Amino acid sequence: MTGFPLITDPFFYAVAIPAVLLLGVSKSGFGAGFGSLAVPMMALAVPVPQAAAILMPVLLVMDLLGMAAFRNDVDKPLLKFLLPWGLAGIVIGCLLFRLLDHRLVAGIVGLFTLLFLAQRLMFPPRADSPPPRWLGALLTATSGFTSFIAHAGGPPINAYVIPLKLKPLLFTGTMAFFFFFINLSKWIPYAWLGLLDWRNMTTSLALLPFAPIGVRVGVRIAHKINQTLFYRFVYGGMFLTGVKLLWDSWPLT
């Protein structure tokens, strides 16, 4: 190995720094869904698997900050239900990682995100009819799978948790703990797949100072925003995420 093992391309940092800031804001719960744009943004400069690997230490720091900020705002029964299905999705993602086209995965996530939003707009659910548990299991496993492939686990699980109408802080805290365990479970499989090389990890350290900035901005907003406006931003983030992921999957790109 010669030279300093760090990505030095200025264009990479021009897209990676905004991606990390956006991911931090999303980790706070405000603008949930926007975090799924981080890997597609960084993929403008590096391959998708490399972008996902670079974000691993950044995600760990963000998850720890998120759990510290919302440690008293967790729906423990819901979290206990979600985690096994999310981890099942991680296992599936690991086994299929080498076989799948990442653009296809992006397209599937984008399409189902937009279909969910269309369904919510045209057929709003009654307040007394939460989604069935089998659907929650399926969407949570999908979240684990897409999280492993491209750190895009937000939209599928949001499609299940949002209709539960949790208070903003409870929603944010539960998602913070869920994704901490999901992201923590990726480290060994990512190492097994050869993604955690020295250059990727050193580059991640260079991006790390921007992680708490995004989280801090998002946390401050999440504590002050009212519930109706909060979910409007969540839906807005999911819509933009769905459009971007679907665009990234287009064959002509």
C-alpha cells in the first residue's frame, strides 16, 4: 500500500458531506426517509457497495447519538416485535448481496414507497384500524433487507409504523433503537463480504465530524415540531426518496 488510504476526489466530498448531513437529520426522525438518499447521492462518485461501506461508522455514531437523545421515548413492545423481522431481512440481504443488481433494489424500494404514499392519500386508514401484524412483519423484513443492500431501510418500515400514529418523539426514539441494532448487525456480514477495507474506513473517519451536526439539527426540530407538521415532513421525505430511488433504477441512467 502506498500513499494515504483516503479518497481524495473533491467531487466525492461535494456529494458525501451533504449526504451525511441529510442522513443525520433523518436519524433524528425529522424528515424520516431522507436518509435513504445518502447512498444514491454518494453513488454519484463511488459504487453503491463502497458508499454503503463508507457510511457504516458514520451510521454507528449517529445511532448512538439518536439513542442518547431519545432514550426515554421508546415503544418497547413495538421494538420487540420489529427486531426479529428486521434481522431476518439482514440475513436475506447478506445471502443475496452478490446476486442482486443494486439499481433493481433501489427501484423496488422507490416503487413501493410511492405506492404506499398513494394508498395513504386515496384511502386514508381509520384511526381505529392499525395495519395487520403480518404486514408489519413483511415490511420490517423488507426494511432489514434494503437496509443491508443500500442503507435504504427507512421507507418500508415507515409504511408500517407511520399508520400507528405514534407521537413524534416516540416514533423517533423507537426507530433510533431499531436501526441501531439493524446497523450493528451489518458489521460482520460487511466484513465477510470484503467491504470494510482500510480506505473505506479512513474515508469514513474524514466524514465523521459532520454526523453529529445533522443529528443535532434534526433533534432540535423534532422536539419543537407539532405532530401534524411532523408527519407532513415524513411524507415529503418519503416522496422525494421514492422518486429518487425509482429514477436511479431507470435503465437509461
